[in-house]
Amino acid sequence: MSNALREYTPAEAAAVSEIAVKAVHNAIDKRILSNRLSRTSGRALTDEDLLRLKLWYGVGSILSAERRKRLFDTIDQNPHADTVRADDYLIVDVARAREHLAARGEALREADKVIHSVKGLVGGEPVFKGTRVPVRTIAAMKLQGAATDEIVEGYPALTARMVDLAEIWVAAHPARGRPRKLSEQGLKVKSVKRLPLGKAGTEKPSGTAS
């Protein structure tokens, strides 16, 4: 895994942390996060900003803003601690949050390496290298209920990992304007499996339709 320092745009930060991009901008405006300026992308955030973002909203319903700030001060003073005590009753698993962010950050870097746009190829739409498969189409299929194995069956050039990378890449690089529905692209999901939702806070099973 790369240890190189990386800066994230607000959209990339939202994709990696799984926090709404509006909330990311709100955190910057409220100075919860630092506001660096990148020459190419405007606002820029670091891995430490993403950790702060994840924890800020993760404990938002438990700690007051003042107590959250004290939590971050404690983390800053103990940057290598696996857990940090937020108060007498709450211990925050910082190591787990770091691991989750690191895995998603690595996935985004991997996606950036295998996805590109070529003028004249599929109208300049982002595709997986070596294919003509539009990345946004794959992400849209997942969003509209298609299971990963169904997508791979329909697009043999793809792997399950590539489908996952499509989701995080599209989240990090939102298209301008209203996204086209699959029907507008001449596509449709052949089948949709509806599964009961799991317990609150658990991940939605692959192929579950909203």
C-alpha cells in the first residue's frame, strides 16, 4: 500500500469516507477540517482530514461539538494510539477507522490507474483500460439494483473487483448535470433481487435494491 502523501478533492474525500460531499464542504466551512488550496482542484484534504471527518460525523450523535474537539486534540497528541477515550463511557476505535479509510483510499488509487477517458472512444466517456465498457454505466447498474455477478456475466471483460472500483471512482468523480438513466443509454437491468435489509449499521447485501 502506498505511503505517499495524497491530497483529496471534497468529492474524493466524500467517496473515501462515505460521508456526503455536502457534509464535507460543511466541515470545511465550519473549520472542522483544514482548508488547503490545491493548484488543480481548489479545496484539498489530507488523510488526517478524512480521519477527522469520519470520526466527527461518526460520533456526532453521541458527543457535543466541544467534546468532539477535545477528542481530536487527544488524537493529535497520540497519533499512533489504536483507541482513544472520548469520555468516561466512550472509547473510539481510531485504528479501525484508519484501516477502513486506508482500504478505500487504496481502492480509489487503484481505480484511477485502470480507468481513463480517450477522445473518440465511447464518446470520451471514462472506460476501463483495454475495454470499451463505460464506468458510469456499470456504477449506475449497481445503483439501480444489479448484482455484481450479473454485471460480470453481461460484461465478460470485467471482474468483480472492477465493478467495485467503478462505484468508488464514480462517487469520487461525479458527472456534471443530471446523470442519464440506463433507459436513456439503451440499457436495462435484466433482473433485480430484493432482499430484506439487515440490522441498522450493517452493509447492504450485494444486489439489494433500494
